[in-house]
Amino acid sequence: MHIRHLSPRIIKLAIATDKRSLWHIRKAIKKANILENGQLYFSTDMEEGKTWLVSDEFRNKA
């Protein structure tokens, strides 16, 4: 619900957590169709997510 409210202002969103939580979060966000695929990055490594956020690259790591 919070992401839906903020979605007009979100340019890129990186989510880093354990594999099981990533699966649940990815499934919920895609089902709700809140953000486009290029705006999302899912990873188990927080540093990798931060690197993607500051890059000029827009792609989804599935």
C-alpha cells in the first residue's frame, strides 16, 4: 500500500533481502502491477542494489 501511494514519485526501487522474502515481495509487487519492470531491482546483496540505484541502467534482475 505504501509503494502504491509513492509510485508516482519512484524512479528506481532496489529491494535487498533473503531469497525467500524476495520471492514473496516480487510476487506481490508484480501482482499489484504497481511499478514497471525497469524500475525494480531485486537482489540478496545490498551493495549490488545500491550500485544499481546510482547507475544509469534501468533493467530488472529476475
